[in-house]
Amino acid sequence: MNQINLDVLMEISKIIYRTVHPFLGSREGGKAVGIGFGGDLTRFIDQIAEKAVVEYLKEKGLSCILIGEEGGVQKIGENPEEYLIVDAVDGTTNAVRGINFSSASLAAASKDSLEDVEAAAVINLFDGELYVAEKDKGARLDGKKITTSKASELKNSIVSIDVSSTPERLNRVIPVMKTARRVRSLGAASLEICHVASGALDAYVDLRGKIRTLDFAAAMLILRESGGVFSLLDTDEQMEIPLTELRRFSIVATASERLYSQIVSLI
């Protein structure tokens, strides 16, 4: 029986929410305290969130191989076999500025491979909305089943696009921006992909080549279980991706196959 199941992911999500909520929009939360696993700056809010995850696992006597944005790959417990992938604060800039769009992202896998992710949870750190999914069992938002908008025409779609920090990639995505009905850029990939899963958005595009497995592993499952399409670009491997390796990708997430095809044809 899996130790790291959906119930555990949901409980950890709520613990992270309670831990970081008092620091949202605060100077203390944004204080730089080090460098994380991926080479990005670690803020106080990132540190306390991931620390809360480790403390919970140890307190409950759970064993797993934890892959975290701050601490990297850690073996927790006596016989770690399962994998727990955690981005305890996705959208740190939003979180410390008090912009109401930041999340914690958690995924559980039986093996060290993206294709073996079996359960996922993404929680909005501002309002506590909780997206969850289990493989072949559908996706839910606060307990209610969700599906994508099924949007099939880009000209009628609302698309979120991340173009931050990489102006050299802007030309590649401009045709999508020109064709879409509306464009947004919200600053937290896992939550944006979940908004595609729930039908609030029709697509999410990130062509920067910067998004990591731990950024999207949970939201990927939630989107696919809601009927959406998720794909890594510029790679032939797709699902044969080790969870314990730090690698960066470009991604497209859409409400339908037809919409995915239209976006890819433009980039």
C-alpha cells in the first residue's frame, strides 16, 4: 500500500497553506535566505513551506524520496521507495508581493519517472482552493469534478503565456498572442495549468525553456485527468523524464487536442 497517497498530499497541502498564509504579502516572507536546488534565490516563505513538509513526513513516520525546490533530493524515513515531488511555493514573487495567485504543488510517483505520477494536489495559497487528481480517476476542485472548457478555436480562447525573463523567446509566441481572443500572464505555472483543467483558462504556454519537472508534475496529471492536453516541447522523451534530475522544458497545456494543434502550428 502506498504511503504517499492523495490523502497525504491533501493534508500536506493544507499544512503548507497554514504555514505560509501569515507571510503572504510581507517583507519577512520575501527575505532572501539562500540558494535553492535549482539555483534560484530561496526566500523565507519558500524555506518555511518546504521545512513544514519535511517535518510532517518525519512526524508521521512516512518514507519517501523527497524532491523539493529548495532542498533538492532527500531520502526521508527508513525505507524510501516512493517519490514525493514538491514545489512548496510556486509563484514566490506573487506570494511575497501579495498578488493573489500563488500555489503549492505536490505529486506522488511510484518510480523515478514522470509517467509514474499517480496522485497530485495543487492548492491556492491565498484562498485555499484545492485541485486534486488520481491517475484514471478524474480531477476535482474542492471535491467537485472538473473538466476543461473543451475550447477548440484559438481565436475564441483565453490563453495564459509566460514571457518573463526571456525577451529573446517573445517572437516565437507573438503569433499565438495575436490570434488568441485574450492573453494573460499570471505568474504561477501549476495554478495556471489547473485553471486550464477547470475551464477558467483555455490554454497555458511557456516557451522559455525554464520550467522544471517539479513545477508541472502535479498540474500535468490534474489537467490530463480533466480531459486536457499537456505536452513537453523540443524533446522526444515526453514521459521518460527522471523526477530526480533537474531539467528545464518548454510546455503547452490546452483544453483540447484541436486547440493544442493550432497553438503548436504557430510556434
